[in-house]
Amino acid sequence: LAPGASRFSLEALKQLLNNDSEALAILQRVEARQIESQRDITEIKADVKDIAKVVNTPHASVPARPSRIRFGSRPANAVGFVSRREQEDLFDAVFSAAAPRTILAGMHGCGKSQLAAAVAARCVEEEWPLVAWVNAESRQSALEGMSELGQRMGVGETDDRTPETLARRCLEALEEAEAADRLVVFDNVERADDLRDLVPRGEGLRVVATTTKRVDWEQAHWTPIRVGVFERKQSITMLLDRTGQTDRDAANTIADALGDLPVAVSQAAATIKRSQCSLSTYLDRLRQHSLEDSIRHLDGDEYPDAVGAALWFAFQSALEEIGKQSPRW
């Protein structure tokens, strides 16, 4: 409208009022959006603070390796396992005195591996994080055992995957690990030099080895435990309990003939039970069977002659039992 019109002022005022209403509505919408944006910003800041708190706070990482390792194939507990003085000494060295290195020394068949297996079984029951059994009958087998253990522990991520490198990294990982009760067994050590640079160290780590070699293990910083044969009472008890018989005189004579050697007494009891013969009948067979008819006697061997016969009887009776089930086998 032209400024000179009579309604100009009124229409102009009405237009201004209309514009103010629209502007006010726009302003209200803007303010609402600002409030909403501010709320979003506040939430984002809170999220950022939470993320920063998690990132900057020390926390347990996702384990890259097993938290509990059971390695190797240790022998099963023998039927009718006999608790012995040597076992008490070994348990004291490993669990009480916490000796870092313990060596079980004795002739073949005296039960060294069974004693070591008893320690390993207890460690498993007490949920030690590492219980490893390594065949150490040669330098190569010990080396391969430690390299395989290293791979189980997660040290195999390297271009150089030779047994020597993996074994060395395994030893480093064991030494650098946090303090914890751990056990490594080297079974059937033939030569002390075979374990050169392969015996692990670490806080809380115990090493047990078995051997037939009579060397100065103390000088090599091992705690030696000499493992002998059964006491006569133990031999008689095993023969009577395993066979369910009561002839103590015959059991005593069998034990004497076998020199109380644990493996021979155990096999004699198993053969008598399997064959369902009496102790006296088995004793007669033992007397009539010469060593030359059973196994080759090694020069300088300390075993009584009857041991060879007892082991041969066990072998024969096992084959006979298999044959009864299936001649083809």
C-alpha cells in the first residue's frame, strides 16, 4: 500500500505483527534444536569420558595363549600303586621345600617314572597352570619336547621355527613369566649332557627328572633322591592284595627271587591274577624257567635272574589272554 493511503499504518502494523509471530515460531524451533543438540553433545562427552577411562585404566588383556597347559604323555598311575619313602621325599622337595631341581635316580623298573607321575597328578589336581612331561631319553627328544611345549605356550610365531629356536624361546618365556607354581618333568634322562641348556628356570618353576645314571647330580645343582626297590613288606602286600591270596610264605619267596624290584613284583602279581594260578604254582614256574629261555641278560646287569623270567611270563600270559579273545589277533 502506498504510504499516503489512509490504512497504511494499520496494514503496516499488522504485517509487522505477522512477521514477528513467524519469527518467534522460527526462534522457538531453533531454540528447541539447540536444546536437543546440547543434550546430544552432553551424551557424547560422557561417552568419550567412559572410553578414555577404559583405555587409560590397566586391565587384563585377552590371553594369547592357554591359561592352563597340560603337555606330554605321562604314564597312568599303576594299579595298586604303593606309597613309598621316596615319594614322601619327592613330595617334600617339590611342594614343601620347593626345590627347583629334583632328580630321581635308580635302576630300571624301580618306579621312578611312577613317582614323578604321582607328583604331576597332584599338580594337576591343585590346578597348577603348567604341568609338562618331556621324554628325555636323548638330546634330540628333549629338544623336540621343549620346542613343542614352546608352541603350546604360543612362542611359535617366528620365521625361524627350528627346534633349537623354539626351545630357546620356550625357556625364555618360562623364565619371564609371572611367578607361579609350575612343573616340568624330564623322563628317562640317559646322559646328563642331554639336558645342557634345556633345563628351564623361573619363579615358582620346579623341574623333576628321572635317570638310571649315577653321577654327581648335586654338583649340577640338582637335589638327588635315590630310588631303591620295595621293602619286603610292600612286595608281599602287593602280591597278596592284587591276587586275593593269603600264602605269605610263597609271596615272600617270590619277592625274594625278584629282588623286590617294583616292576617285576607288579608284573608277577598281574600274571598270577590273569592266569588264575596260585602263588606257589607261579613260584614253581619261576624256579624251573631259566633266564636263557626268557630274555637276554645284559653284562653287568644288577637284576636277579628271576626278573627276566617274571617279565617273560607277563608277556606270555598277556598274549595268551589276547589269543583267547581272538586267535587272529
